[in-house]
Amino acid sequence: MEYTQLGRTGLKVSRLVLGTMNFGPQTDEATSHAIMDTALDAGLNLFDTANVYGWGENKGRTEEIVGSWFAQGDGRRDRTVLATKVYGNMGADGEAWPNHDKLSAVNIRRAVDASLKRLGTDHIDVYQFHHVDRSTPFEEIWQAVDVLIQQGKILYAGSSNFPGYKIAQANETAARRGAVGLVSEQCLYNLFERRAEMEVIPAAQEYGLGVIPWSPLHGGLLGGVLKKEAEGKRRTEGRAAATLADPTSRAKLQAYEDLLDKHGLEPGEAALAWLLTRPGVTGPIVGPRTPEQLTSALRALEVELSEEVLSALDEIFPGPGPSPEAFAW
């Protein structure tokens, strides 16, 4: 396993990140434990979750599954860099109370204690803001974070789904307070969706944040969806179905699959390998539902994409270009 620093920190993390969003809703506890064991044995040490995972009436269930895995001992917690998130309302659906969501100091304090209980640990390594909170000033957010760090409940703070200007605001405010600020940003980034290259990734690089892309296969569309569809192995729905219904998008995906087939590459592995070549990327999040999906993701670490393939991928899925040249001069 290859490791890298998380942004400007001294924290060493694996080039692939284990996402746990499917644990509970899609994957039962025993299989989730098996996936985490396999990931740790393979050297993956950064595990990502969120307080709302489990969804609906089961919010928090995913953290509980991770916590029951830690409880098995054998160095599981010590070898894991644990990241979770705060923002979503944790009240029962239809019974959401004020101050039970977003990033007020009140909710941050409440949410971190609840996550620690579910996770069965005394600290969270990277505590991430799941979304921007336009109602809470960063001065208040950093005051709450400072207290948690002093209490030993969290070590670092990260963001998720932040635009570039919010990354700048957050870290400029932290600098004025003499605080470390954000050390990572989780953003939607893959071959199909490259808008993060315009502002988010440059801001992360400028401020020393590690970039952790989520949905690296764009909801499975970059995992060979057309071939699977033709073989009757996959039935698309939701956002994936809408994308495939668009002739332009479908043509791009066909060109993508044809290119990789020509070079003997598996689409899902190639999509992950492409992200590992991108400047600023710490490691993409893989969210396996089965041990087999994790095994496939691990193979991406051994895939080397030639300049010919990289150039062809840029032609099929061109990026937005740098800012401001992408929209100005």
C-alpha cells in the first residue's frame, strides 16, 4: 500500500479511502466487518463515515457498525484513521428540532459526543463539515472546534462539498485565530464530473488541504455500465438512468468503454487510477457493498495509465480548464 500525507499535515493515509455509506442500508453488519478487515489487511487506513449514514429512521447505524468492528479489538482502532461528518439533522424524520443540525457550536458539541458514543472511541481523527452552513460564522465554528481539540475529542477538521471561496474563508478565519483550519476537502470529482478542477481543487492546494474525491465512478457510470447493461447485469435508475438517456453522455461513455477495452483495462479500475494521477488528490473514496467490489478497487493501485490513454480520456471527458481562463481570459 502506498501512503501519502493528508494535505499539509504529518498524518499518513492510504491512497484509497474506505467509504462506509453502504454499511447498514446495503450491506449487513457481518459483511461490513469482513470488508473492513480486508481493507485494513490490505493497508487501507483511512475510513470515512458520517453521522447521518444509515439514513431515514436508521441514522447513525453506520457509525454503530464501525464501532462494533472497533470493539473486536486486535488493534483495529489504533491502525485506523477515522473520519466522520457533521451537518445533517439527526432527529427522527418529521421530528427535526431546531439546533439539531448544521454547524452551530451547540450542534457540533452535541453531534461529536453522539458520534463518539456510536463509534465506541474516545476521539475522531478527522471531523468533517458535511456541507457549508451559510447561517453560522466561521468564528463560531472554529471556537467549537478549538474546544474539541483541547478536549482531545478530535484531532483535525475537514470539509466536504465546500466551494473554493468557502475553503478560503474558513482557513483565513482560522489563520486569524492561530488555528490549523481545514486539512482536507471531500468533493464530487471523477472523469465525468470535473468542475472541481476550476476552483475547489486549486483552493485546496493553495491552502494545503488533501483532496478526497467521492463518487469516483459517478454512481457506477464509469464502471462499465453499458457493457453490464447489455449483458443484463445492471439495471440503471435515478441519476444514472437520466444520464444514460442523454445521447451525448451515452456516446461519451461508449467511447470510454471502447478505449479501455482496446487497452485491456477494466473501466472501474481505470477511473480510480485516473484520479490517483490528478494533482492534489490524496485518495478517492471507494464504497464497496461486497468484498469483491473492494478487491476490484484495490487492483486500481496497480494500474498504470499510459500517456496515450490519459490523453484520450481528456478528449472524451475534457476538464473545465483553469480559473479564470475557463470563463474569461
